[in-house]
Amino acid sequence: MRPTREDLIEMGYIKPGDTLARAPKRERMLFLTDSDVEYAERHGLTPQEMIDFKSEMIIEEEILRDHRMMAAKDKSEIYTSPQAHYLAW
């Protein structure tokens, strides 16, 4: 499941006017490790539900990573601008 632009706006990761954010575009091959299988058994999840859960967690991590990268880029642009070095602004 890929988050849509509306999902990203609703979750607060991007603003309605942002155009730089991207949703993950590549297909993933997810495999369950032994600990994933044990976790699924303990919590009564089917293997497909566990794969879906892992997929959603990976997408969420990528959204957070993209958000941090955009914030760092914005911050660096502010500090490296000529206005940041001129105290009269």
C-alpha cells in the first residue's frame, strides 16, 4: 500500500502546497524472519497480515526520512543564504 498525497497531507508530513515530497515508488520483496513469524504467532496474525504490517512500517520510515531530509535542506538553505550573514535583515 502506497500513501497517497492526501494521506501524507492528512498525517501532517507535507503541507498542501509542498511539491518536493514523494511517496515510495519501488516494489519491495518482503520476507518474514523467524522473529517476525514468532511475533505474528504470539499476536494471532496471519503471515500476510505480518507482511502488510512490515510494508506499512517501511513506508512510514521512508516518509519520516524524506521529511527529515526536506527539513535539513530547508534549514541549510536558511543558514547559507546571504541574508543569514547580514545582521541588518
